[in-house]
Amino acid sequence: MSQMSSPTKSSNVLKLVVFVGIGCFLLALILGVALGKKPLVRYLTLQQAKAHGIELQMDDLEVGWGWARLTGVKFGLEGVPSMQGQAVYLHVTARGIEPQRIDVGGLKLEVAGSPADVALQLGHWTRRYPKAYALPVVTRGAQVRWRPTPGAEPWANLSEVDIEAQPPGRKLTAKQAKLAGLEFGTFEAAWSPGATSVTLGLGKGKPEDAPIRAVVDHAKSPATAQLTLEPVAVGYLARPFGTPPVDLANVQVGAVAFATLNDDGSVDGSLKVRLPGYIPPHPPELAGFVFGEETRFDTKFQVSANHERATFTESEAQSGAFKLKGGGSAERHPTHARVRLKMVGHLPCNELAKASAETRLGKTWGPLLGGLARGALSGSVGVTVEVDADTRKLSHAKLVKKIGIGCGLKLPGSNLKLDLPKLDQIPALPNLPLPVVVE
């Protein structure tokens, strides 16, 4: 019997050791809270911040049962160097180690970078830390300043900013907003963390209905993001993108970007840009080709892991039946970006001759002679547009246009045709506004 009871005794001894170990740990924890709780609470606070992707520093800390007050606070988001903030204090009310409410006083947030850079950085951060959007942050009278580049004049100033609960997320309201030098009065933004995605919106209303919105689906592997810009005046985008004003202030632009956020930091996706109601300037001979109600630009893109280079492929610019196809690249530097594009298109010679005849000769003789010319010509006119632009001085961008004539004259009653002279370059097209080609 004694031999049979030996395993049972060993098991009881093991349980006793485990219980004693747990008891000692709990006693040490209680003593740590009672006798030296500030170091312990500081450690737990920094660990909780780190778990939510927040890099936190503080000058001092006060603690009590169920609360902690941090003063002289500085913070940033991991992997988002474009955003840095500071606060006079953070008062955290917690249940256990889970914060129930975070009151922030004297909050100042600085953002430096183009919307494209900030969106990429925030997209990857959101993929890694989606639960951060559920933190119960509340603040009153905060300030936000956004600069296109570090040290530049802010293009956006938000003052008297309040953040409050708007289930299931948070709502930001600025009582005074100045964007691109214009007073906008109140300004709103909101974010809503979902089970598999996070939605951010700029503008009044729900995030999913805002004029500028982003949806990051962090549950996918790799994560995906969709950014939407409802039509807005092109002039408003000049300053936030760090570019000088362009001569298209009354033209609107809308865009949708789909992106895959790869684990190595690179991004693959597609971009669709629309300029509703806008047709680029063109010579009269192209009047029969350039028509419709909008100009569009579609492309696929790949962004390097360090976000310093973007490659554009399968790019297409189109206004009516006038199309240019090609690709290019954009290289990002600390203060600017350099864009290179090469776009090529072809215009049928017979359609060009018909359009030219109708434009030059009017509605009476134009269709008749245009029809004859249409039946007599073959081949096409090649149009090549090459762009080399620095975003700091778009007005001095290099824009090379080449027109190659490859038209032939059909001989009546014969399959033979007589080739007309080919010209390597004819400076006939006017300068197209760069945003139509580069955007």
C-alpha cells in the first residue's frame, strides 16, 4: 500500500510547490503595488502602450487604486515617423491593466509629410495594431498641425479639437480649421474599428460616408486598404502634397486607390483618377477624338519597402477616344519627388482627316470632304508624351511631345497604297497641363 501511495504523495507535494510559488508571486505583486507601485505601474503602462503600437515617454507618474496620471508626455506611433505628439497629462482610469478611459490634457499633434506618405505609414500601422483604434481616448481643446515637409509652413491647422466617444469608435471635431490657407470653420473626422477592418473618414458624417476615407482590412493576409477621394478642387491639393499652385484651380479631381500591404513593407495596387467635366486643351484637328465628359488616368503601381520609389505600369490616360498608354516611376526625396512618365498613343489617319475636314470646312462641306479623306487614307499618327517633373517646380517640368506620321494613300480599285512622308517630330500639340498626365 505504501508503494501505491507514493505517486499520490509526490503529486500532492508538486501541487503544494506550485501553490506556494503562485502565492509568493501574488504576494510580491501586492507588495510591489503597496510599497513601490510607481515603478510597477510605469512598466505596465509602457508595456500596454507598446502592445498598441504607441511609443510613450513621460516625465512623472502618479498612481492610485484604479488610476494613473502621467505628466510631461511625449508619444509617437511605431513605424509612423510622420506623426509626433505631446500632452501635458494623461489620466488613465483602468480595471486591472485594461484602460477604461484615457483623458488627455494639453494635446498637441504634429504631422509632417504628404498625404501619400502618411497614408502608407498609417496603413501598415493599422494592419499591425487595429485594437489601438478602440482605446477610450477623450480630449478637449487639442491642436493639430500638418506640414507637407518638416519645417515647412503648415497647410492644415486644427484648433479647439475635441475627441469623444461615438460608438463603436471615436469622433474628432475641430471648432476652427484652416486648410490650404482657407478657413473651413468646423472640421470632423471619425474612425470605427470593426471585427476585420478599420474605417477612417475625413468630413462630416459617418466614416464610411465621408468625402475622404480609408478602409484597412487587417484580417486579410496580407492586409488590404482602399482609399477614396470624392471630387474636390485640384487647387486644394497643391499645398498638402508639397507642390506649388497649378493653373487648374477650378478643376475637380476624384480618385480611388486599392492597395495590398505586404509584410515586407512594400505595396502593390491600382489607382483610378477622374477629372469630371474636364477636357485637356488640344489642336482643332483632334476635336473629333477628344470628347466626353471627363478625363481619366488609370494605372497599376508598386511601392518599394522603404517607400522611396513607386513604379507605374499599365498606365492609361484617356479623354474620350484619345488614349495614351505607358508607364513610369516616381522617386521620393526628403523635400520633393521626381516623376518620369512615357505615354504613347495612336490616332487613325482616316479618322483624323475626317475630323480635321469637319473642323476646318464647317458642317456643309466638312462631312463630304471628310468622308472622302476617310476612305482614302490608311495608317495612324503616333503620339508620344514624355514627362520629367520635379514636384518643387512643376512649371519647369520637361515635356517632350513627338508625333510620328504613318499615313498612307489608298489607290482606288487597288490593294496598293502610297506611303506619305514620315516625320519624326512635329511640334504641333500644345503643352498639356501636367496634372492630366502626371497625376
